[in-house]
Amino acid sequence: MNGRVAAPKTTRHLQELEQILRGEAPPPPIAQLLGLQILSVEPGRVVMGLEASARHANPMGTLHGGVICDLSDLAMGAAMATTLEDEESFTTLDLTSKFLKPIWNARLRATGRVIKRTRTLGLVECDVEDEKGSLVAKVVSSCMVLRGDEARGR
């Protein structure tokens, strides 16, 4: 796992993502709504995919930046989840996106990676690339780990 992030002792969150990947469990509702797919899962790293088309367009006809943020947020959140113990959860504190080129119709890959994980925080990044491997967006997020009553029901 990235060499900098310790593997969790328990792996319920990782196992749940692997079940979605294998089609044994449904993806989250936002993934279904936007057409996001899990392409690969490993501790500290998750790759998501999106077939961007006119249905994701903003008023100018290009891919809406919010869709790129959703794709990235899901990839980064899933990567963060793979580092959690069974009784832990997390919440996103911030998300910063840098959009590097317009997209109309493209097959996108978002690779979320946990860069640093402490007991209470996670720093996560995501590269969104088109089918040619060209960088479309760079996204960074920080997450706060929740435990006990804060994590219950999340």
C-alpha cells in the first residue's frame, strides 16, 4: 500500500469494495446515477471509470466539473475506506480540483491514492485521465477518521 500507509488490521471496508467490483453488491446510488464504475481496488488505491457523454454536459456542452469532482471524490473516498478498521468511518474535510482540459465524450479513469494516513487524518489525491492517458484533472482531498459514536451509522 503506497509504502507510506499502514494496512488496517481488519478489512471490512476493502471487502465491501471488492464485492462491488465483482458485482456481488450494488454500487452506491451516486455511482449508479452518474454511471461511475469501480475498475480496481487495492489497499490505499482505487480506480474508478466513467464513460463521459452528452448526458454529463454543462450548459457549454462540455463535461460538467461537478461530475469530475464526483468521480474523483468516489475514487479518493474508496481509497481512504480501504485504510479504515472495521469500526472506523471518515468524512471529507475538503476537496480541491484543478481542471486541465475540456472533455466532451471520453472514457475517463480516476485513480485515487492515499498519500498519507495518520490515526485521525488522511491526505488523498486523484488523477483523472482520458483514454489516451492525458491528464484531465488533478484533485486533492483531506479526510478525518471517525470512531465510536461519530462513526456509527456512517
